[in-house]
Amino acid sequence: MKFKLEQVLAYYQKQEERLSKELAEIKSKLQEHSLYLQSLKKERENLLNSIRGHQEHSDGLWDVIACFHYLGMLDKRIEKLKEEMETLKIQCEVKQKQLVEVNKEKKILERLKERWWQQEQKILLKKEQILLDEIAINGYVRREG
């Protein structure tokens, strides 16, 4: 006999695999964004040092203006990246919650399947014992009768 909820269990297993994969992708993107943010912050710091150097030596005004313009662009890029990272963190939390729920449902079904399997084994053992008893009785009757 087949476990009646096997298809439901298979569905939850597929859901768990899908959510795990999606969560891994989100975490990977978050890691990439984090590394990119670090590089942008380092680039910003180097640019600020460059601007200070230009100001101290009174080098070309246009260079300083260009650096400030680029600094503004860097700041916008950093802010946009931080916003994207916040969105990814929220997505990550949502996926983790979904994964926990799917995992709970799957474990419940696995426990039900295990109980069902144990019950099936008991039934089979009883049937086997009845069959063995019948064979023994028939053998006894033949010898005696």
C-alpha cells in the first residue's frame, strides 16, 4: 500500500529545494553587493584623499571640481547599493521564514509517513504470523489426521 500523502510530501520537498536555492542566490547577491560596497567606499576614501592633496597644493581648480562631481556620483551609487542591500536583506528574511514553514510542514508529513510505515509493518507481521500459524496447524492436522 502507498502512503496517501506521498504527493503532498513530494510537493513540500520540491518547495524546500526551490526555496533553499532562491535563498542561496539572494545570499550570494548580498555578498557580491557587500564586496562592491566596500570597494566603492575605498574608492571614495581614496578620492577624498586625492581632493585634499589637490587642495593643499592648489593644483588645477578643474581637477578639484571634477573630483567633487565624481564624489557626488559615488555617493549616489553607494546609497543606491545600500538600498538594494536592504531590499535583499528583507527578501532573505522572507525566504528564510518561508523555508522554515515549508520545513515544518515537511517534517510533519515525514513523521506521519513514518507512523504509517510502522503501522504497515505491524499489519504485515500480523498477517505473516497468521499465515505461519495456519501452516503449522495444517501440518499438525496432516500428521495427526
